[in-house]
Amino acid sequence: MAQIHQRSSLLPPGLIMERLRVSPGEIVILARSRQLWAACPACGRRSGQVHSHYERRLLDVPAHGRQVRIQLDVRRFRCGRPGCLRQIFAERVGGAVVQPFARRTARLQDLLHALGLALGGRPGERLAERLLIAVSRDTLLRLIRALAPASAAAPRVIGIDDWAWKRGHRYGTIVCDLERHCIVDVLPDREAATVAARLGAHPEVDIVSRDRGGGYGQAVTAARPEVVQVADRWHLLENASRAFLDAVRRSMSPIRRALSAGRIKPALLTSAERIQ
């Protein structure tokens, strides 16, 4: 039976199952590393002389409708190299099993990272609860930020817009890299001086996409007059829509004559009723 447990896929690779306890809501696996020795992190010398043990508790992916917890027996070894600064050290089970100081296995971290990327904070938290994984939305967001790849180059095309720290009370400015589709900075307010200081500290910016408000335009002109300023996508569509509705309103008389109607509701032709 023990041999079957060792070959099972219940554990991450590199671990051996010692015992298994199954309760109605939880599976507890007592495990240890397959290695008979460990390398000293200070000098690199291998050692097989065990000094002591301690238990490390890890959450793993659920199985068979139960939560899974691994109680990992971690050994402390003596370093046999004379003069080594680390006379006693703990074995490392490797990043494929668990990251240093983490309380979840690497495969559970990968699952939560995928949930956070696909659903975000609150929806990811609700789905994780259905999957028998106890995790908060804040933890999901922290995990996404921690595993986000670093930008290889400074952003060249950015978008700036205001956003609410607290709607109706306090607003800030969000800066996005429009080529990589990610947030690169959040400014504490939406003052022109703050935006100008940020642009002045980043000479690599060539194009700024912004709204039609004058505040951001003045900030960009004051800090980097050579930067190209463009309207963002939403305002381009808004400008096109407004121009179309204005053209229709100016041509309502010919439209009525062409349709042989005495009166036509603008809402039947466009969404102009919002601005009538």
C-alpha cells in the first residue's frame, strides 16, 4: 500500500507520502522529501547528517471533494565544511513544490493565479470558494501583482485619465502603457503640476492619449511640448457620434420631405433623444 502511495499523483513531484488521513472534509498527507542529502546554501557542500526536524504545513489543490493539506517533514542538516558560516541549515524542497516561506504549494499558487487573471478579485474569490479553496480577493490581486512580468522597456505611448479614489470626494490620475495594455503608475491627484512632474521624469514618452479636458493638455504641453497628444478611443467615438447627430439635426427638414412625413422623432433615426 505504501508503494502505491509513493507512485500516486496526490503529491507534487519530489515528495514521498508517509501516511494519509482522510476525514469527511479534509485529506491530510504526511510527506517528506525524496532526497537523502541537502546542499548547504552558504558553501554548497552536500550533507546527509540530520540535526533535527520541523513540520511545515502547506495547502494543496483540492481532491475528491475535500481540501488537501500537506504536513511536510523538513530536516535540518549539519554542514561538515570547517569554517562555514551555516553550521546548520534546512533542506530546500525546490520551487516546483513550494516557494520559500509560502503556505501553498506551487501548483495551488498557479491555479489561484489563473483564477485571478481570468476573473479578478471578487468573482475569483467566489469561484475559489466553490472549488474548496479558502482565499480572499485581496490575496488573488496580490498574487497577480507579484507574478506580473516586469516591463522590458519604458512605455513610449501612454494614456492618462482621472479615476476616483473615493467617488465624489477624492480623485487621482491613472497612467497606462497603451502598447502593453497595463497600468504603469497611479498618481495621488489629478493636478496639472503632478502630471507635468511625472512626464518630465520620463523622457521616453512620445505619445500621450488623454481626454478632451484642458487640464491634462496643459500639463503635457508645459512638461513636454514636443510630445504628440491624441484623443483617447472613447472621446474619438464621442466626437464622431456628436458630429453625426449634429449633421442629422441640421438636415431634419430634407429628411422629412424625403420621407413625406410631417414629423419624425429623432429617436427613430438616431440616439439623439439623449441630447434633444
